[in-house]
Amino acid sequence: MSAVHPTSPGLWRLAWRRLRRDRLAMGALAVVAAFLLMLVLSASGLIVSDWEDEVAVNYAPPTMLGAAPLMQGAAAAAPAAEQQTTPVNVFDPLADEIRAIRAQQGASTGGAAPDMYGVTDPLAADLAALRAQKPAGAAGSTQGKRATLPFGADKWGHDIIKKTIKGGETSIVVGLVSALLAVVLGTVFGALSGYYGGVVDDFFNWFYSVFTSIPSILMILAVAAVLQQKGVLTIVLILGLTGWTGPYRLIRAEYIKHKAREYVLAADAIGASDWRKMFHHIFPNVSHVALVQMSILVVGFIKSEVVLSFLGFGVPVGVVSWGSMLNEAQNELILGMWWQLTAAAIAMALLVTAFSLLTDALIDALDPKGVQQ
């Protein structure tokens, strides 16, 4: 019987062992997994497919507040509004008398009364007939709509919790796809620059210096202004094409270090091509750097999408994201409607915090010098 020789675990298995011992990291991983599951269910239409339904009255408060405070305020404001009479022209003291005389003339002739400028509305009789035929049950547009919701409603009566989940789908997709694009570009550029060196390295270093010499927010806004087209794909291109500099710098340094090691020299001795040495031999040994960079960029790009949508360069009308929700909430705060801002801010803060904690744990777990069995 041949003896079974034990094999040492690889980097990824050791990293997973260390990650499992970190309870905070596993909690963060569970939160991130929950958000990703929510993303899949929302994109497939299994949940919140009816988020655009007007299920409540405008600005319906959360259930814990109740509708009484708002209804009492509206009832108190109604008599005051009825008692207040604003003249059509405050500079003409005879405007009211002239309007009354023309109304009497219209009543005596059986036609529509002209306005203060002497213009008669030809559709006045038809509109009056339509209003008379309107069913009694349809007098109020809020009939059948809820006065409160568990997390409140926006100005159109959409459920805030459903809107937050749907907005999270857009923001998370933008963060993940943009980070993937930036890491792929940074890895390819860094591999070419670090492996070949010379003129290739000088070119990519010059290209990197051009991008990093401009503040990131100004670069993002400049690219957004040039594209002049709103949409999720546009935001992904903006963030992905401007965010590759961080992965490039680290991947380039790793390739410079690894290209002179024995396993690469051995691959060169057996006739391996440059492409095979770069991405089949070296890249698996530096892939943990790319993974950590991607997790860092996801957090940054989610926040960047919020900033772009808040400034009006983000998602178009009809597409909801956490940034567009915050953009709407800035006007609602003046009216005292805080629940949309709170829902979007809590969801974004929870995901960003979990991703940040998971990133820190990944950095520790994937450190070859610190990984222990």
C-alpha cells in the first residue's frame, strides 16, 4: 500500500480558515450576501416588482408616527386657506367689481362668463357637464390608498421600503460592474507595464500620471459632461474608466517583483509565451491583490454613484437609485418628510460598512506573511 503524503493547504484555503475565525468578518460577509441576494431577487422580478404602484397618499408617514399629526395639520390649514382671498390683481381695486359684473352678464345671456380680460372659455360648459357626471365615489383621488406605511411613502405614494430595495439594485450593480471594469483595466495595464518594462512601462506610467494629476471628482464630472447621456451603462463607464489607477499601481509592483522569480524563469526555460507567463503563472500569485482592490472600489463606486445622481449626472428619470432618492429627499426635508432620506442613508451605510469590514478582513486573511493554519 502506497503511503498518502499530506499536502499543504494553499493560500486560499488558509485565507478562508482565518476568515472564518473572525466573527466580525463573517457577520459582514452575511450582510453583503443578504444584499446580493436582494439584488438577484429584485432583478429577477421576484420581489418589489410593483414598487411604482401608488399604494398610499402622498408623503404618507411611517406607521409608527400615524396619520393623525399630518391630518390635523392639514385640517387646521384648510379653514385658513378658505378664509384667505387673494385678489387676481392686487394693484387694481376695481378688479373684483368688474369680475362680478361680467359674471352677471354671462348668467343673463346663458353663456360662459368672460374672465377679467374679456376672454370667454369655450369649454366651460363641457367641463361643467363632465364635473357633474363625475361619480360621487371618485371625488377624492386618495380613495383606496393607505394613510400610513411601515416605512412611509414618497410624494407619489410609492412604498419607501420597496423603493429602497429597487434603488439598491441599481447602486450595487453600478458598484460591482464598475469595480470589475476598473480592476480588469488596472490588472492588464499593470501586468503589461510591470512585465515588459522599458518603453511600455514609461508609456503606462505617463498615462497613469495624467489620470492621477486631476482630482478624481473633477475627472468623473468631466467624463460625465463629455458623454452627455444618463444611464446605468454611462455611470459604469465613467467610474470604471477613471478608477483603474489604484489597481494598476499595485499590480505593476507585484509583476515587477514576480517576473524575476524562479517559477517564472522555469516557465521561460520551457518555452512559455509571455501571455502565459503573465496570466497563467504570475497572476494567480497576485490575484489576492486584485480581489482586495475590487472590494475597496465597490465601496468607493457606490458612494460615487450616489454623488453623481445627487448632482444630476446619474441615473435618468424613471430609474431609481440611492442617489436619486437622496436627491429627492433634499426637497422633502423642507416639508419635514425625513423617511426617504433615512431609508436610503441607512441602507447605504449598512452595505458600505459591511463591505469595508469585509475588505479589512480580506487584507489580513490574504496576507501571505500573516496567514496561519
